[in-house]
Amino acid sequence: MYFKVNKDLLFEKLQLVASILPQRTTLLVLGNIKITVEKKTVCLSATDLDISLDTTFQTEVIEEGSITVPGRRFLETVRDLPPCEIEIKVIDDFVELRYDRGVYKMPAIPIDEYPEIPEISGKNHFPFPSNLLKNSVLKTAFAASKEPGRRALSGIHWHIFNNESIMVTTDGRKLAFYKCLIKKEETIKVNIPPKALRTLIGYIGDEEFDIDIKYDETKIGFYLKDTTIIARLIEEVFPDYKQVIPKDNKKVLEISREELLNALKRVSIYADSTSHLVSIDIEPKTLRVYTETELGSGEEHLQCTFNEKSITVNFNASYLSEILRNLDEEIVAFYINTPKTAVILTHKKKKKEELIYLLMPIITS
Amino acid sequence: MKRIVLHIDMNAFFASVEQQANPTLKGKPVIVGTGIGLRGVVSTSSYEARPYGVKSGIPLREALKLCPHAILVPVDPSKYEFVSKKIMNIFFKYTPLVEVFSVDEAYLDVTGSLRLFSSVDNIITKIKEDIKREFGVTCSVGMGPNKLLAKLASSLDKPDGFARIMEEDVPHLSAKLEVSELCGIGPGLTKSLGKFNITTMKDLAECDVEILADRYGIIGRKLHLMGLGKDPSPVLPYFHYEDAKSMGHSITFGEDISDLMKIKRILLWLSERVGRRLRKVKMRGKKVTIGIRYSDFTTISKGRSILQYINDGYQIYKCGLEIMRSFLEPERDVRLVAVSVSRLVKGIYEPDLFEDFEKRERLLSAVDKINDRFGEFTVKRALLLGKHIRKIIFNPLRPVK
């Protein structure tokens, strides 16, 4: 195997592939990136056994072949090179990286020790607009559970039917729901690892095009021009989220998102570091955000509109801020029932999309 | 006005209580032991047993070799707690500032009581008389301008003694006193200080406070003050207790166990106890830690943070089981299991969107009420039924506070 490549192109591709490399692994070879060279094309691949990614680029190929090299070391070496032309070559058990002023050698592992990258079986596939997918993931991925014990909640639940695409995530404390209209008729209901979708939207950037999506019973694949991401679906069934979205939250608070966010940021400096508890007293025209702990106390008064007399609700300031940051209109609305039941947070309804967050208040006794 | 703090330490407390409860033990060497049979260790021994070299913490087997005619008595925490509470009540006659430090120790700030009782000596004599008369227990009293020096003083004259260390005594005492004798400096810290050539109180005082602070943070600054014989911490009456940082229980088995099912049941039993204690003080925690000690004394502990604040024993168990499965070596003999819950909060709860938390609360409160009235584990999970669980569990715990 022997090819020449421009540093910037190689670095861009390596960065993408390396994002899939597992943080910790007992299988040494999973820390490696696989390089396959055929005709004029170089293909880089990585997998953490749940998600695999491969990406290709055209370049000057001198000799075909394939090998695996330590992924992060490869990336770090290329990252710090000046703009240049790089030659990559296999010499015995090493991969040699050479440019006009230096040479690096990395121990290689042959590809037969590398796990097989899975293929999607069957013919199910449909196109999906990249901008809609990106929005859906950006608005929901943060609320997925990070607890190892709750696998069903660790994924992004994606349900498409009747020209609607719905993405939902929850960790039991908060829930994110994003719905948008799509032109194509398609039905799919899957639970996808967030890392796969995060990597995907990170790569597509602001470009607008249709992503070809293939799926079978256990996997889903996203096919772009030069890059493929295949993810193993989470088998555990996502809970019935519809039953926890309240329908009788009649008390409506409207407030400036920016002002509330800034107040929370300051007040929460004084909040308990474990619970992040802040209280919000809501009156028809004003609202008070406050907390008091051994660290001191803080309070801020803001203007708002509220359609009821008064209520006090306690929130985890960091969850609330996270949600407020993900809403994007200037005015946000809280739909409240009681201080002990889930509160809906949303902004003005848009034509083709619906965004709802649910947050469980903190109950004090 | 300078503070006057007393540290009162009951002498051979468990053994004295046993001798008082059973007069035939009076004047004889008594060993109070924990654990089952001869696998346990000495918890306390009476002063009659001490000349033979019987000390707290040594294995019972060894203790009986040293003093073959000693009478072995199993620990009975509820008895000691009962007596302890009554003794603490005596202290409250002399000052409201009583900090119960353990079942047999307390700090008293008597600065404000001097006008009422004329002198410190008078207070000390009266307290000693009261305890001796009512419970047959003697105590050592230490007096100082703060808790640190009072505690040091009480260890100087044992049993039934009295000693004082005032600030002016510190300079000529501190060169002789090893850091390990200061309350709050355990074996780990002693070793770590040793690496800096700090072995005595004087070394601690002479070490640059910034070096200590750099190495140990806030503790470092406190250590420096300790070296100077200073301790600004107040005597905190029990109703001002700082909230606990974690709560846990552990058990050493009568015989080593490798059967996973049995270990699971023990885990549940311990978890239920922790849950019950948390609920008593209206606390919840969001980190569960499991400790396992194998028969060769290798000990492993692992913790995991969860999103929810829990105080339900079964939830603690489920989380603990997952942690335990991640590291427990199958077929290996286990000697001790420990469960603890940390990152505690008081009086707050963040319910899960997908659970009916009010139902859980009602259930737990109903079960607690029954167990309050008819005794612990009157109502329990079916997994805890059966005789052999009682065989494994042998009085290893302090009573629920």
C-alpha cells in the first residue's frame, strides 16, 4: 500500500473517522483506523462495534493494499504538520508517514484482525432532507440518558409516519420532542445511539441535500456521497412517551428566554452543588428566581405574563438552562399544572415543526 | 473570655455496661467481641483484661490466647445506646452545648456554665459522680480551650482521671506528641505527612501553611492550626449536627460465602437498612457504592452516580446489584459486603417522568409505619424470607439512629 495525499484533506477525513474510535477498549485493534486503497480511492474506516463509519477520497495511488494503524496517534501526527504533501506507505510491519521534512513510523495490525464492518440487509431505504435531520438531532440529542443502567432511554427515538418525523429523547428527568413535516410517505420506528447521529450532523454541516437512509431490523445506515455511517439499533423498547406529556397544564407563563437564562446563570452560583435547586415564584406580572444555601443567597426579579394568581415551582437550574438554550424564539412559554407535575416548555408554534420540552420539577418537603 | 471545653470519654464503656448489667462479671476480665464465634475482633475489654495485652481491634482468638480466663460477651448495641443516651442527658444538666461524638464520648462547652456551678472542677466532679452512681461507669475527662486539646487531655489520665492542656502548655508538649495522636489524623494521613518529614505536632506547626494548603487544600490549613493547638470548631449540640455525607452498612459473614444468591439477599438486606435510615432523616442520595472483601482480605469498592435521588431500599439494591455484577468474581469466597449511598440531599426529590412516585412514597411510608410499630423487617420483601438469612446476619450493625 502506497499513496500520496494533501495534508488538509487527510486531516479532515481522519478527524471524522477518529470520532468513532471508542474511548476505552479491551480490543486493541478497535483503537486503529483501517485504510483500504483501491484504484484511485482511499477508504478510511473505524468502528466501536455499535457504530461504524467509512469515508473515501480520491488521490494519487501508487500501490493498492490495506492495513490498520493506531487511530489517535495517526490523527495527532497529521494534525500538527504544516500544509504539505504526505506519502503513506506500508513497510514490513509499519506504516510510514513521510513529508518533505520528516518521517514517522507507526506499528500496524493486518486487516484480518479487524472486525467486519456490517452491511444493511434488505431493500428498505428512503431519502431524508439533511437540514431536517440536523435540526431534529440538535434539538433532542442532549436529553438522552447517559446512565449505563437505562439502555432503553440512552437512544434517540425516531418515528416517521403519515408524513411526520418525530424525534424523542428522555432521561427520566427531562424529555425532548421534535416533530417536523416531510414530503415522503415512510414508516419507521427505531431507537438510535446518539453518537451515530451526532457524528453525522457534525459532518454534514450546513449543506442541504437528501441523505439516503437504509435500515433493517437491527441496523440503520446513513449514506452520503463519500461517507457511510452504520449504527446498531438499540434493542430495548423506548417507553411510551405520549402518556407522560401532560394535556391539562393550563397555567401559562410567558417570559423572555434570554433574561431568564441570564438570571438563572447568576442565581445558580449560590445553588446547592448536588441538586442545583432554584425556586421560581411566579406572579401575574413578575417572576422571582431565587435560591438560598450555605453558599449564600441570590435572587432576581423579571417581568413576565402569567394567566393565574401565583405559584412556586422548583427546578434543577442546569436542566432548565439546558432546555432554554435549545429553544430558539425570544419568548418562551411554560405550561404548568402543579409544582409536583411535569412542566411543558415550548416556544411559539412554527408552521412545519413542533418543539416541546418536558421538565420534572424538584419537589421539596 | 476564653472557651472552656471538656471532652468526656467513658472508660471501657461496652465492658462496663455489661458488668453493670450482669453483676457476676464485675471485677473479672470481660471481652466484648464483634462477629461470630472466634472470627470476630475485640470491640472493648474491661480494665481487668488489659494487663494481659488485650486491646481493641485484635482478633478474638488471639485475645483469648493472651487471657484464657476472660469472659467473652457478644456486642449488644441497643444496650449501649440506651445507657449512652441516659448519660448524655446528665451532661445536659450542666450545659446545653453538648456534642455527642460517639456512643461513649462527648464534648461539652461549659464556658457559660461557670457562674452557675462556681468552677470547672466542681462541674467535673459532679458529672463523674452522677455517672458512677447511676451507671457504674467511670470516665476520663480532658479540659482545654478547644475540642482538639480537650480530647488530647482526656487520653492522658485513664481510667477515671482528669487532665488539662491549656494553650500555654502546647509549646513544650508539641515536640513529644505524634501527629497520629491528634483527633482527625488517621493512619493514611499520618503516612502521607511522614513523607514530608512531619511526625510530631511541632513539625506540623512549623511547616509552612501554604505548603500544607497546596498539598491538602482546606484540610492543610486546618492541619497547620492543629499543629499550633488551635481548633476554632464549635461544640455542636446534636440539633445542629451537620448533615451526613453518606450512609452505609456492611456485614462480615459468619463463614465465607460464594453463592451469588446468598450474596444478593445480603445486599438487599443491607440496602433496605440503608434506605430505612435515609428515610428516617428525610434524606436521599444519588450515588450508590458497593464494597466487597474476599476471604483473602482483598477489598474492592465501586460506586456509580445515578440521576435520581433515592431512599428506597429496593432501588438501592437494584443499582447496587448492577455495580456488583460489574466486578464480582464468580465462585470466589466473599467475607464482607458493604453498601453505601452518598451525594445526599435533604428534603428534596426529583421524580422520574415514567414512575408514579406518589404511589411509591405511600407504600414506603406504610411499610415504615408497620416496621416502626412491630419491629424492623416485620414487613419485608419475599427474597428476605427464610431462616438461613438470619443465620448469616448476626447482629453486626449499630442500631438505627
